Amino acid sequence: MEYNSTLIFIISAFCLGAVLIMMKNSVPQKLKRGLAGTAAVMILIAFILIVYSLFTMGSSP
């Protein structure tokens, strides 16, 4: 399995979450709910990918 795209997704999901937390006062109210939901879903998927990669780390290809 190619892990480069997974790693890029995980990093981008956590960066999006961090940017939203740091810039929460300057994001328009109409965009806050949608961006927060999107970031939450992306971070959840990133955690699932991390756990999956840990479970499949020792298996042979």
C-alpha cells in the first residue's frame, strides 16, 4: 500500500483543524459550521487511517 497519499491527507486534516482553531475569531459565521464539520470528519478519517496503518504494519504485502 502506498502511504504517501495517506500521510499527506493526515497532515492536511490536522493542519486544517489547527488553522480553524487558531483563526476561529476571523472566520465568518456562515462558514464556521461547515468548516468545523468538514474538519471533524477529516480528522476522524485520519485517526481511522492511523489505526489501520498500525494494525497492518507487520503484515507482508
